[in-house]
Amino acid sequence: MSKRITIDPITRIEGHLRIDVEVENNAVNNAWASCTMWRGIENILRGRDPRDAWLFTQRFCGVCTTVHAMASVRAVEDALKLEVPLNAQYIRNLILIAHALHDHIVHFYQLSALDWVDVLQIPKADPASTAKLAESLSPWTRNSREEFQAAQGRVNAVAASGQLGIFMNGYWGHPAMRLSPDVNLLAFSHYIQALEYQRKALQVVAILGSKTPHIQNLTVGGVANAIDLDSTSALGMEKLELIRVLLEDVVRFINEVYFVDVCAVAAMYPEWFRIGGGVRNYLAVPDLPLDSAGSAYDLPGGFIMNGNIAGAHGFKTASDKDFREGVAEDVAHAYYLNEKEALHPWKGETQPAFTGWDGDGKYSWVKAPRFNGEPMQVGPLAQVLVGFAQGHPLTVKYAKLAIEKVQAVGGIQVTPDMLQSTLGRHAARAIRAAMLGELAQKHLQLLIDNVAKGDYTVYNQPVFPSHEIEGVGTHEAPRGTLSHWIVIKDEKIKNYQAVVPSTWNASPRDHKGAHGPYEASLLRTPLARPEEPLEVLRTVHSFDPCMACACHAFDPSGREIAKVKVL
């Protein structure tokens, strides 16, 4: 007999995501992903000056701010065919990289690690043996007995108080948790250290973007950063050197801690390379432009269908014709009007029509984006698989390092195909973070070298025609492919649609009944204790949904049988 479990909301940040699963014989046999909030900013933008759109769109979210700002100015620039000065491209790239490094660190440690790490096992750990273990894995200088003793002392104090605070509602002692006390202590110590290093990444965003969240330095045509190498108030050598130091600290943490921890955890839960695959179609867009015209990029893009990595198709530019023509949004099961056909974003409508949750009808505020009519998984896994298939040097380098590390720690054989899984998403995010760390230092040097040549240009003036024009701005954001689509007429916004990463991944069924990636990834997931659905959290959290947290379990008649808050 099947029973229904409802987790609402499910995540640890930026809430409003509900997951329903039907469980039979301790395995998921059906799933629904429901966004429970409507934002409506697309409608607010109509009739406004296109140059102002980025200030509104980065308010889509209090976490993913820079990404929407960047996609928005790129959409207007695409419509105008406006080139961006090299300095502006490099400054934008550095902001996006620093934001992503912050995001990836926070995702693993603060938003996902406690799905795998049992905090209440930490008092049983031996700091000395933990230090010995850590030294065998990494040269990180803060892997000391003193650091681990301090971290253990924090947990001991909380446990002794009888008030667990932020750890109160974890699934401690769950049979799916099986790290040793020493490994739990190692990971928790790094959980604490991660708070320090993600902050350093955001300092870079704030220096270049004037503030964070919600940067202030963008403009259609470039950036508003004044460059003067001899000034302390403009972007000069003092600030550039500070950025260099901050990035070096963050990159060291990523390479010696984050990357290693993800590989170590993966090696200790090898069965999770076979769970949570779901939709095996992948989509990524090129990013980090290397020239003013946006014709060359440091990150590759493309798509993969049916898990066929060898058959990957690459995108030449961020606004590749195949991408521009292939995207549409279906609202058959979303709370919007016009459910008869999927619409291209330039023709897209955002007319709310809330009807209440109905698993056979409408059940989400998220539309169902489709690429050439198919659901697509987006995110670091998509980018890593697309890059690996195309032989992208950085992707291949760090993917092989990750595979070697997992094999060295766990003695298990890992292949690129096994990345199509819950653990694969975590591994891909760590791979991407390592790639971005290397690219951060490259783009900082490119900026310095270009300015040293005497080029201080940061802005090209936009000129708007009176006739109707269309543009798309893309960015490979921390959570995946982001695109903003704009129609401009008489210098005003006629239509605006944002197709965001969590829309791709959290999409409900489409008119053909095809599951979105969250839903498909949960099918056949085994649950050790259905009343404590830790395994569902693990897979959904592996996508890094930007939403927040409580859990309800119901029997088939709808009677509540348990209520569990999620960290």
C-alpha cells in the first residue's frame, strides 16, 4: 500500500519549494515538485526603460542577485548588437566567478553537508586521529588537532546544553548516515571554516560591484567602475591587489578542502552514484566571454540528450541559434493561463491563475521549460558533462582529478557516466568550483594586463531604434543555465521573460506528462525510514534549489502522521 509524504518547504534557504512523493515498499514511485510562490516581476517590467531592467531582475532573489543583473544587461545588449569593452567583460566575469565560488562553498557545507554528516556522532571522535586522517587527504594547514578540538568543543557544548539550536531537527542516527565519528568531525570543522572563506569571495563581489547583495556597477554597454591605477577610491592597484589576495585564499580553500571533502564523502557513499539520475538530457550555455563581441568563451556550452555523453552538441556562442530557437515554456500543470501550447519566451505570457494544488492538474507556480520539446537538467553537472564531452581542457583536468581522488579514498572505480546521479551533482559542483578558481586568477590578470596597456574603457553608449527588437541574455549561473528574454519597442520593454535554472530543474509535468528533473530524479529512490525521508532531501538538495524548510508526512487518506522540521 502506497503512502504520500509531503515536504513543504524542503530546502535550507530561499524557501517556497514543496516536494510530494508516493512511497511503496520503501521506495518512491511518483513525485511532484511544486513552487508555492509567484514573483511576477516580468509583468512589473513592461513599459519600463530596458536600461533599468537589471535593477529589477536581480530582485528575483536575495541570493542569486548578480546572475540576473548580468543576464538582463546581456539581453538588452544582444537586442542592440552592442559590444562590451574588454575591461567591462573582465570585471563582469570576476564578479560572476566570485559569486559562484561563494555559492558553491555555501551549497555544499551549509545547505547539503548535514544530509550526509551526523553531528551527534562528533562527541565520539578523536581529534588526534581526525587530524591524522585529514593530513592523509590534503595539505590544508588548518587540518590540525587544535582546530578539530575546537570544533568538537562547540558540538559538545551544544549537546550538553540540551538545546541543539540549528541542529535540533536533523535526522541524526538515521540508518542512511554512516560516516565515522572522525569523518563527521572533519566535515563539521570545515563547515565552520567555510563560513570564513565564502565571505572572502563575497568581498570580491562587493569591491567590484559596489555592494552585495544587489550589485550597483552594471550598465547596458559595460560597467560603471572608474579605473585609475594610482587612485585608492577608483579601481586601482590597491584594490586589484586586495582582490588577488582574497581570491588566492578562496581558491586554496576550494582546492585543499571543498574539492577533497566532496570526493571523500562520495567515496564513503558509493551507492549514491547509482541513485537520483532522473532526466538525462543536459543543457549548458557558454560563459566568461574573452572578447568584446562575445565570440569566444572560457566555459563551453551545449546539450546532451538521453545521457549520450559522446553525442554532445556544442554551442558556439552564448546566444547560439539552436538555443534561441529551441527554448519554450509549457504551463499545462502550472498556475497560469494559456495551457494549450508551449510558448517561446519572446512570446511568453505570465498570467497567473491559481487553482489550488492538484496532482492531476495544476500544482506549481513554476512553468515547465523545454528544449526542443524535452525536459532538460541544468547546473554544474550539465556543464561538466558538456565540457568533458567536448574535451574542454579545464573540465577534463578537474574531472579526472575528482575521479582519481574518489578512487584513492574509497577504492571504487568511477566513470564520467556515473556522474549522472545525486553524488555526481555534488562532484560536478566541486569540479566547476576548481575550474572557476583557476579562471578567477586568469581573468584578474587579463584585466590588469589590459589596463596596463593604457586601455581604461569600460562603457559603450547604447542607441535604441524605434522598431521592435528582440534579445536574449544568458549566463551559466551556479545553479545552471539562466536566460533573460526581452522584446523592446519604442525604447520600452514590450515583453520580458526569465527562464531560470530552478525553473528548468523544478519544472512540473508538461502537457505530455513528462516529469521535470527534480521529480524524475526521485523515482525509485529507496527510503530506509519513510517517516524520515532523508534520501529525498539528499537528491533534491544536490540540485541546489534556492528555496527554505519544514516537513510533513501523510497517510494515503491525508491524515497527518508526523511533522518534522528540516534544517
